[in-house]
Amino acid sequence: MTHQQQGATMAAPTIRCLVHAAMQAIEPWYDFGPAGIDSVQHEVSGEGRYFSLDWFGLHLTVFYGRTPKREGC
């Protein structure tokens, strides 16, 4: 094996480690579960759910649910 071939085989694990580290860094993180939903307009609250996604520094959280109608309207 020549000196050039030995250098090429030693570079492969380094590149593989860099690719592995990059893949771990771009892997998205997510969370979901139940959440309380409040209506500011009607001053009532209800049950809902949420989903949160963090990826590449972008943090996106979505809450969804229903609130009961306000009584007396």
C-alpha cells in the first residue's frame, strides 16, 4: 500500500464521523401532548392538544382545541 492510499483510508473515518455528527445536529426534536386552551375573546377555557417541532433553530408550536360557547349569549 502506498503512502497516498494509506492517507485515503485514514480520511474515511474522519469524514464518516463528520457526517454522523452533522446528521445528529439536523435531527429534528419534537414534543406533543394535552394542553389547556383559553379563549381571550369569550373568557372561557377548554381542552386541547399541542405539537412542538424544533429543527435548524426554527421553533414551531401549534395548539389546537375547542372552547365551549360562553353561556348567556
